Amino acid sequence: MLVVMSIAKDINNRLDDILAIRAEIRRMQAELSDDQTLLSQTGERMTKGEVIEFVEQTINTIKKDLNKITNNGENVKEIFTNKFYVNDLMQDREIRLQDDQAGLQK
């Protein structure tokens, strides 16, 4: 079970990375004009479009990693259907509250 949870955590971390990158893309789309240039980490000037293309490549790399980890989804069937699997602390708290309320109603 520990290996499954480790794989699930690894998958979630990568999915969280994709969500964070997508949020950053949305922020850039809203805040930057199309002709505005940015300075990359290597010191190169890049247009907004070039930056977005670069981060899309990063997302594709993460997706390839996910496919490798999961054997294109074959290794993780029903990995997230365990009712005790908790994605974050808020979900953990919510489950405990529901369990406590169910116990009081008996």
C-alpha cells in the first residue's frame, strides 16, 4: 500500500505542477501585451508567445513523465478510488467531520 500511496503522491505532485503552470500562463495572458518581452532565466529576451510555447513544452514533458510513471494509465487503475486516500489536509478534515457526524447520528 505504501508504494501505491507514493505513486499517487508523485502523480498528484506532477498534476499540481501542471495546474500551477497553467495558472501562471493565464496570469501572463492577462497581464502582458503580445509584443512585450521577458527576460529568461538564462538572460535571453523572449516574447510572451515564446515563453508560453516554452512552458507548454514543460507541461508536455510532465505529461510524458506521468505516462512513464503510470505506464500510460495501466498501472494506476482505481488508485484514487480508495476512500481513505486524502489529497490534502482540508479533505482530511472534511472526511473526519463527516465520519464524526455519521457516528453521532447512529
